[in-house]
Amino acid sequence: MQAAIAVEKLRKIYQPKARKGVEVKALDCISFEVPRGEFFGLLGPNGAGKTTTIGILTTRVRPTDGFATIAGIDVARNAVAVKRHIGVVPQMNNLDRSLTAREILVFHAEYFGVPRHEREAKAQELLQRFELTDRANEKVTGYSGGMVQRLKIARALMHDPAILFLDEPTTGLDPQARRAMWDLLSELNAKGQTIFLTTHYMEEADQLCRQIAIIDHGTLLALDSPAALKRSVPGGYLIELQVRDGDARSFTSALPNLPGVVEVKSDHERVRIYADRVEGLLANAMRLASEHDVMVSDAHVAEPSLENLFLHLTGRSLRN
Amino acid sequence: MTTTFLALLHRDLRVARRELPFFLLRVGLQPLLFTFIFGFVMPRLGIIPRGYTNMFLPGILGLSMTLSSMQAVALPLVIDLGWTKEIEDRLLAPITISGVAIEKMVVGILQAIVAGIVVLPLAWLLMRVHLSLRIDDVIQLLLVAFLSSWLFAAFGLVLGTIVETQQIGLVFNILLAPMIFFGCAYYPWATLHAIRWFQIAVLINPLVYASEGFRLSLTPQMPHMPPWSVYGGLSGFSLLFSWIGLRNFERRALD
């Protein structure tokens, strides 16, 4: 079966806007495929190239090189046909402030040629489903963040798109609204909706997506199911130590001999120990530290997670 | 494609209809005050001769239509492109990027026509006593009205795509005042031969062709620019601004 999204060797370089500006390489040769019905997540820190990828796939950004197709249609060559297949929930609130919530939905469907009685019924249905009926006839200027987000999703669904794109859908939402958004998206996907989502929240990608692509500095670092990605971290567990004084170098070179340790990485005063089991390991590491007169000022044990994987792949934390 | 175009138009007209009272106030106020002072008060005081209002009517009509057209396109675009990004919704509709821009120009032209329909009878009612209008050629009037509205809708598209949100007030003030004063709205271009360099310099002002076009079709007995230069100027500037505006719009809409 034809992939819903296919991306091949996609590159994007933004030309400088000002005369003395610099070129920005946003995407560097990324390739991936998303089958129909998939819940696909693009995970990476801010500035990794997530919004550029979604921009190219939704016809708003022109690729510098390589190509991308939606339902087999080239996004750069036939943008109008691609637009019929996609629903887009952008990161910022771009709801039409001159219209009421209901009008936003109805007009959106009208742009896509949905017949009048159908678009009115569909708007009513989505307003109810997303709990927006009470304030459906108001303009959206007074809407809360969660309501804006729900209305943006409802709008994107008005023309029954084959693929739903969401750019950081829960950024700026409170925990309760985020949880509600997760439920909503899972429910949509369970009904067969193909979803492509970008996020910089690991737990979001972990909870929702069946396939995750990890992206940083415009390159694809890993692509797999959340479980497989977590398994790919050496050992799975991570012990992070903040060290001072003493002979740190000989301490870190002695660490790999401890039982359970798979890999040790150190960076100034921070030592990361990847291990396949943690029982007794922290105590052993502490003892080893005191033998080398190294003072441990902070210690942290983490379960296998995407955060650990990202840290392992890039040496940086996704949170920073 | 046509369905989407009509839907976009439907959206803009719905919003415009909602703002109709403000729109009427905006287009109606200036000609109302102008005709009152120049068409009624000053002739009564004997400061200007009665027939003088003939000279004003075409200019006032032209100004109302062109400014309406320009504002209808430029103002929402500057805000949409630079700040709220609301237009993204329409850029994702199944229509080409230039289709969205052309729709904006059509809205500008329609608003200008509504402004003309309001201003012409209003001005005429107020100045009726002194006017000796000969509308010889209604087709000529419609043609001039259409071309002038299109020209300024396209000019609005150019402004809307190059001006930053923070500068909009400044640009409008700096641009509009000289354009209006040097636009032959209040004096016929033909009479400027007394100041030859000025007569030639104002030709770069697109408003001159609109004012002269309305003068040509509403008060042909008054001195006016030859028809070929009126139509040449109007269509030349319309095409030029449409081309620049569409190109800029595409550049702003896509990264």
C-alpha cells in the first residue's frame, strides 16, 4: 500500500533575510516513510527542524533539495492537490478572529467545497465532540488555550483529511488540558486517522506515537517504535553523577569494571553511567568515588527512556 | 478551484458586511464634509464660483473609491502576514497562492464599487443645484471605475506585502498625503501646463490617472487628460502593481 507520507533526502536551507544574515541549514538530508493509519511523532528540541519538516509536508515551505510526497503526490509540484489531503494544526493560534467559532468551521469546509448542509452538520458534530457548543457563536478572542487548540483541531478535521498534521499541539497547555488533548488524539487515531505530530515532550511522544523519529540539527538520529528506541540505549538505565575534587579521570576509567555497567561517558564534572541493571550499582559507584577521593555532589538514577536515548545520541538533554 | 475562490470571497464579504456601518462612515464622511464646505458654504460666501464643484466631484469620487480599495487590501494583509498569521487558514485551502492574492484584490475592487455607489449620489445630492453633469458615456465611467479600483487594489497588495506591521501608520501618512495632494483630485491635470515640470512630475502618481479618468467620464466639458493616456496609465500601473504584488505575496506566503 502506498505510504501516506514519503520523504526522501529532504534538505532545506533558509537564505538570509537581511544582507548580513547567515544561511540556516534547517534540514540536512532526512528520509522516512509514514504508512496510512500511523501515529507518527517527530521528536526533537526547539530548532531541530520539526516545524520546517511539517512546513514542507504541508506545502508552506519550499524544499531546497530532495522530495516529499503526500498520498503519492509531490508537495512541491502539486501543492493544491496535496492541500486537499491534509489537515493542519499549526503551532500558533491562527484562528480567524473576524469570525465566530462556528463560522470558522463552516467557512473552512466551504473552502474545501463541502456542501452547505454537510458542513453545518459536521461543524455541529465537532463542536459537540470537542465541547465547544456553549461558546460556538462567539468570536474566539476570549477563548482559553485549550479551547483554541481544540477548535484548531476541529477546523483541521472539517474536510475529512487523510492525514492530520499537528505542530507541537500541547505546548503551552496546562497538564489537565494536555491530558485531554492526548485522549482526543489517541481516539482519532484509533478510528483510523493518520496523525503526524511534532513535539519536544518525550512523554508525549512515548505515550501517543507508534513510530518516533528523533531529529536534531536537521538530521534524523533514530526512527523506531518507542519501546525499540528505549531498548537501543546501552543497558537502558542511566546513572548520572555530578563529581568534584579527587582523581576524576582514574575514577571514570575504573567505573566500567563495576558489574552491570555497559558504557561510561564523562563531560567535565558530569559522569553518565549506562547500565543494564541498577541494583547495588549506585552504592558501588559511590564507594569507588571515595576510594579515588572524588566527591559526588549529586546523583540521579533514570529508568530506560527516550530522554536517555536523546542524551546518549547527542550528549545533550532534550529539556534544555 | 472556483469553488474555493468563491468561498474565500464569501468569507471576506461576510466580514465586510459586518463592518458596513464603519465602512459607510469612513467613505461617507470625507465627501460629506468636502461637499458641504466647497459645494455649499464657500460658493454662498462668494469665495469660489459656483461651477467650481464640477472640478471636485470627480476627484472626490476617485479618492473615495481608490482609498477604499487600497485599504481593503493593504490593512488586513499587513496584520495577517506580519502578526496574526490568520491568512494561513486560507493559504492551506485548495487554491494556488496567487489565487488567494487575486481574491484579496477582487474584494478591494468590490469595496471600491460600494464606496462609489455611496459617494456619487451623496455628493450629487449635496451639490445638485450647482452641477451640470453630463454622463455621456456610462460605459466609460464603469471602465474607469473598474480600472481605478483594480489599480489601487493591486497597489494595496504591494503595500500589504512589503510594509511591516509596526510601520503601517507611518507609511500610510507619508505616502497618502503627497499622493492625494499631487493626485489631481482637486485640480485638473490639464491646467497644470502653467507649471510644466510639476505637470510632468505628477505623472508618476497613479492617483492622477484615476482622478483624470473620473473627470473625463463625469465632467468631459472640463479640461482633462486625453483618454489614451488615462487608460494607458490606469492599465499600465494596474498590471505593474499586480505583478509586483503577486510576486511579493508568494514570497511572503512561502518560506
